[in-house]
Amino acid sequence: MQTWYRPHPYGIYPRGNAVKRSDIFDRLGTLSLFTTACTDDDKEHTEQPYLNLVQGFLAFLEVPELCRLSRSCTGWYVLVHCTDAFKTAYTALSPSYLRFRGSWKETAVRGYVAVHGAAPNTTPLATITNSPPSKKSRGELEDTAALPSQMGEAPLLFTHHIPVCVRRRFFCDHLFQAWMCTILPPYYHLRPATEELDEAASSHLSSPTRTEKGAGQTCSSSSSDARLEEAVDETRSRSLRYTSRFRPVERCSRISVSEFHDRFEKPNVPVVITDVATEWPLFKILQGRFANLADKKAALIRSGCPVTSPLRCEYTNMDLEDYVRYATEQNDERPIYMFDAEFGTVLDVEKLYTVPPYFARDDFFSALGDRRPKFRWLIAGPRRGGSSFHVDPNYTSAWNANMTGRKRWLLFPPGAVPPGVVPSPDMAEVATPVSLTEWLLNYYDASLQEFQHRGYECICEPGDIIFVPCGWWHYVINLENSIAITQNYVSRCNLPKVIKFLRAMKKSISGIDEDAETATEDSTAKRQRGFAQEFETAMEAAHPALMQKVAQQFEEERQEREKRRLGRLTLLDSSSEGFTFRF
């Protein structure tokens, strides 16, 4: 029995639950005719083209228009609130900074009022009050509607959005799966490893079950209930251990540099090192609490650097306090991840951590000085956040040090492309499911069937460092709110592979400021074409003896390929002894 399932707060169900055909297609008046515009045959209708059309239409609407449209009928109410309509509207208002408050609707309303002031007939957007305006907050948008107050009007007090479970059920496979991916536990498919787990599960099963709210009832505590249940589930999972049917990643402590090199780096297999990051100042400052990323920001940020300095979070930016608030209040299908390569300009990294000795000996991209590719990132994200399947850039190896929370890792060796993952021929782009939990829901079993004896799976605890070998596909999902530091590097073991990659896969070279404001498509392509030679020239100047060995290895490999080629040519010669049949 799945104990984690909760009914959709807006009353959405899969189409297979509909009794009548009209329950699915006749929800939006005349616009419902578009649902039959694309058909697979005379009987089956696909919803995806229609949903694409609706979402494209919603993207043209501003916040007041979305609020009014959502009140026109239950169908539009569901579509406006359960698609990315408010998120898109907010991003149009503030494309480079996010101040998330409670929900995307509340965030968008606050953003609109901060930019435009009180729009005509704005009572659907906010409640008027005579309370004094709050102090201005940082970022592109203000936290409260100070503008109307400045214009002589009463400031606005925002109320939290309360979802309503519509009286007439809404049937949509796409939106229902998005909800399933939101509530699916990140430990899905892992098996309890101890009797304590079974007892915890039994206790959960024996507790009173939630009842579905009746049609038309407000889900007054749906979002807070969801966060409370996640918190309880997260607290329960912290003390529990899981096992996987994939191969386990070996865990080591007190391992020497030479042993790491011989057992893991040279054979190119993953390992978890357990006793290094626990001694870092960063680990001790955070004290295992995700909230300390904001609460202890004064101890993390460089002297003289504003504590409100923004950091990169995928397509937008947030400072530490705003990001912690987003992470703890959001309920997104795929949460926004803090993934900043320039965090060293904001955080005092030299005082926070030291590169472990296993990886500090070799870091050959450093031969390029300031022109080296991006190589280190601050990573933070909520439960269910993480990274979809990818291979680390430029064929580098990596290490990832977990500071708070637990992370679930899946790793597949080079060439073992996971089901549901479609890389382009040059590996420049990789298509994956929208959310991390969607992959667990739809492709985990297929991966187990295909790669059970080749793939690895593990859980990294706070203080663990995992070594990710070059060329390995890996997927990471947070079991709890998590903070980590990761770095990519080139060592003696993978230097020949990196040089081959840079020579052969020029369009896939990344981290060379291709996303900088001054970068152009032509300037990026030019550096990609010359980057292999740039790196080899720098290495020959800094490490001539090592590069001579690499050149010798390449020559030996070339001679071996030539021998095999000549052997194949001999076999193709029908007059040769190799093709003569003697009876």
C-alpha cells in the first residue's frame, strides 16, 4: 500500500477515472472544441496539443488577467493555478531575481503590485488594509506594495492563496502526473534495510488516514499540510536506512592518497569517503541545518561583501535568505536549484573548506589560470531537488561533499545510457524527464532490469564526499533539504581522456563563459575550436614530462589501431590464406 498518496488539492484526476466523455472534453465552453483538433484515431484524443495551446495563451496574460480568468469557471480556475501561468507572469516582471512568497500566485501578485502599483479593481488580488507598509526588501521587487502607499493610497496586505477542490472533477493526465511527481517520496523504490524501518512503516499504516475533502470545499491547509507531512516524512527517514538492488558504492575512511588512486581513481569507479568533510569549518558552521545557510550567512560571506549578494539559481538569482525561504515554502514539481559557479566571489571559500588531498594533487585545468573552465559550485536545494542524469563537463572527474541533508545517487558507467535519457550525438544536449521524481516513477524499473549489475546506488550522509569518475552518468535527488560543495578536476588518470574529448567533441566543451553577458555564439565557437590546443600548450609549459608521456601513449594507441586496421584488410583479401577453405 502506498502511504504517501494524497488527493490533488484542486480536484484533478487521471482521464481514466472519467465516467463520461464530456467530463473530459467539455470544460471550457467553446474553447473545448480545441481538444478534438488533434486525434490519434476516430475515438482517441490526446490532451497534450490542447494543453500546449492553453499554456501558450496563458503566457500572454498579466497577473490581474490571470486572476480574473481563474474566476470565470472551474476549468480555468484549475488550469490557471495548476500550470506555470503565475510563474511565467512573475518571470516576465522580474527575469533576473526571484522573491518567492508562499505560492507562485502570491509571488506574482506581490511582484505585479510592486511594479505597477494597485491595478484597477484589484480586490481579487489583495485585501486592502490600513496597516503601515513594511520595510523595503532587497531584490528587483519589493516585498510589499509600497508604491500605492507612496501615491496616497492605503497599502495592501496580501493574503495566502487557499486552493479550492472544485465541485466538478477535472480530468487531465498531464496535470495529475505533475501532482504525483510532487508528492512522490524521493526514496521511492528503495527498500527498508532494518526492522526499525518496517516498524516505522507499520506505525504509519496504522495511523488514521486522511479523508478526501468534499467537492467545493476549500483545502484550507492543503499546502501547509503537505509541507507538514513532508517534514514528518523527512524526519522519519533521517533515522532510517535503505538498500538498493543496484550495486552499493563502497564507503571508506582513513584511506591514503595512494590507496584511493590505485583502488578507485585509476580503475575509474566511485567511492564515498566519510571522514574528511566533517572537519571543515563550513560543516561546523552549518551544524546540519539547511536554515543556517541564511541564519549563519555573516559567517559564510566574505568580509566587505554584502550579505544580500545574489547567487545563481538556474535561470534566476536569489540571495541566501531568499533562497532558503523559497526552498522551504515551495511545492514545485521540479524545485529551482541553487547552482552557482561564482560563489567564491561571495562566500569566503578559503576559510570554509580545503580541497581533500585525494583531489588536490592534480588539478590540471589550473594550468590555464583565470581562463580555466568553471570548476566548482555551491549546490543547495530542497527535498526532491537535485540533478537529472548527466555526464560531467569536458570528461572531468568530480567530487561532491555533502554538508547538510541526505542525497540519493545513481551512477552508470560510460556507455550505459539510462532509460528515459536521450543524449544528442555530440553529447552537447541531453533530454531527460521534466522532474527527478518522474524518472523514478517511469524509468527506474527499466534501468534496474538493464543495468542492475553495472549500475551503482547509494545515499550520501552529511559529511560524506563521493568521487564521481569521469564519463559516468549520474543522477542526484535530495532526500532532505541539502547543501553541498562540488568540484571538477583533471588528474593524471583522466588527462589522456580529457585531451581526446577536447580534440574530438569541440562543440560539447563547456564552462568557458559561454553564458557570460559579453559572450556571443561566434566567440564561444571560436574558443571551443581552439580550446584543446590552448590547454595542451599550457600543459606542455607547466608539465612537459607528463605531456611527453601522454604523447607517447597516444602514439602507442595509434600504432595498435594501425595493426588492427591492417589485420582487417588482410581478412578482406579473398586470396589470402586467412580466407582459403581447405577440406
